[in-house]
Amino acid sequence: MPSPPIHQPSDARHSGWLGQQGFYLNGIVLISSILNFETASFDSGNSNRDVNMREATHEAAHPYTEVRGTLSGVTFPLEGPRETVLHGTVELNGEKRTRDVPVKLKPEDGGVRVTFSFPISLEGFKLERPQLLLVKVDDRAVISGDLLFAAAK
């Protein structure tokens, strides 16, 4: 029997993401981003499991999970959708891991929609996997994002 998920990829698509910045040089953008989301926003669809996961991530001491990185060599305006790599760091439970994150860029509403999804190992971030009914959650979890970078209105 497969173990239960802690976080469905679609659950990361919410307003819990905070912060981003970009630098434009002659039409080429270097995006240096810091994307935070509240660890309390994990939602597996099972409130007991969610409480256990928040305890395992030491939410009080580490209230945010962070994806930080740099994406370079992108020319604006985008001529069409493209895929590239964000060279970055993921911080969860106070542990940092270097990670290359595949991202998809798509022109949208005068800006750029950025989507990404990548797996992590909970044990790789020194998390004791909680269990529900004697079944531990999977070691593999997915961090996903769906962001729209656009000029302020």
C-alpha cells in the first residue's frame, strides 16, 4: 500500500508565495528570486496528518519554506514559451540544499507565467516522516509553483 502524500502539487498554487525581484539589463533579465510559502499551508487533505507534518517540520521555529535562485539569459519580451533552469537553494526545516529547478516560462497578460515542480526527499532535509495509522508518509514530496510576474497595476 503506498504511503499517503503530504502535499498535493496543486496545493502550492496559492497566495502563500511571498517575494521576488528581477533585474533587467538591455532586454535580458536576470531574475533573482526568493519564494517563500508558509509551512502551515501544507494540505494533504487529512487534518491529522497535516498537524503531524507541521510538527515534523518544526513550524514554530521554521514557519516558511524557501526556494531561492537565479535565472539568467532570458530575453524580454518572450517570443513564446520556453523551458530553462533556476539554479538555486531550497530551505525546509532549517536545512538548505542546492537544487537546479526546471522552470517553464510563458508570456501571459503582459508578463510572464513561471511554473515549476520538483521532488524532494523529506529525510534529505532531516525530517522524521510522520505516520498515520502506522503508515509513514512518503519520503518523496513535491514542491510546485505557478507564479505570474507582471507589472504592478
